[in-house]
Amino acid sequence: MEGEHVATPDSEFLTHASEVAFELGPDRFRISALTIGSRQITFTETDGPPQPPLYADGEPPQPGRAGRREHDWQPAIDAPPWMTLAWLLEDLATWIRQMADDHITVLGLEAPEPDWCDLIIRDGDSVHRVRIAVAGRRDVLDFPGMYLRDLFAEGRHRDHLSPGLSGALPVVDLRTVL
């Protein structure tokens, strides 16, 4: 079934990373790097006051991990970056198997700045940085895993390539698209 979640070690890791990002976010920590193959996550302490979660459709009726697992939750447009990043990882966990079926592999994530992150994605033999806004959004981040799967499977990612430095990974800039 399309979009059906079948747990794989990679999807389990992304789900766990999402949960940890969600739990540490209100304490002013955000993921700054994640590598799926080595199962490593790096967190960075953020400046300023703690930012509580802001949901698009209200909090799940049950608090904590159980509530987020059993009920749909989605960050509001102006949710803190840590929450949008947690949502991105949660949704990728759902789609990682289907992406792999299309030879699209999520290798990791780098978030050197709090406003955006780069997913490191292998498409066949090519590796790309896929830049996604996690702050200053115009719309909610809606089904990013499905969007990325379709974008790469259909070759439309080429429409969003940014000129880069020689030797650097090509950047697919989706900050104003996804």
C-alpha cells in the first residue's frame, strides 16, 4: 500500500531521532547533524528563551511520544525550527522504504543554521544536498517524504539545482517550494 509504514532499521532510527529532537527542543537544543549509516546525532544548544511547540491543528489529545505516535501532529507555520525538523524526520521515517524502492536514499542531515537544513540524499549514483526551510516558512511542511520521493523519482529536482562550488555536492534548494 502506498505510504504504508513498514519499520526498517533506518526508519526506526529516524523515528527515534525525531522523538529525541522533540523532547530536547523545548530545552533549547536542536539537531545540527545526523548520519543514518553510523546512527549518530549531534545537537547544538540554541540562544534565546525556550520555544514551546506550536501545532497546526492543536496538540494531540495524549501528551508525549504516545500521543505523537497515535495521532497526526504537524507543526504550525511559525512553529520553532526544532519542531519542524522533528516533523521532517518523523515523516521521512514513514517514506524511507518507498524512497529506497526508487533508488533514493536519505544518508543524513546537516543543519548548520537554525533556519534551514540540508538533507543528504543519494539518487542512484548522485548525491545531493536538499535544502529545506525549518523557520520563516510560508506554509506548513506537508508530506515532505512523499514530496521528495516524487521529486527525485520524476527527475524534477534538477529544476531546483543551485549553482555551487566546484567539487561541492549539488544543492537542490527547496526553501521556497517545500
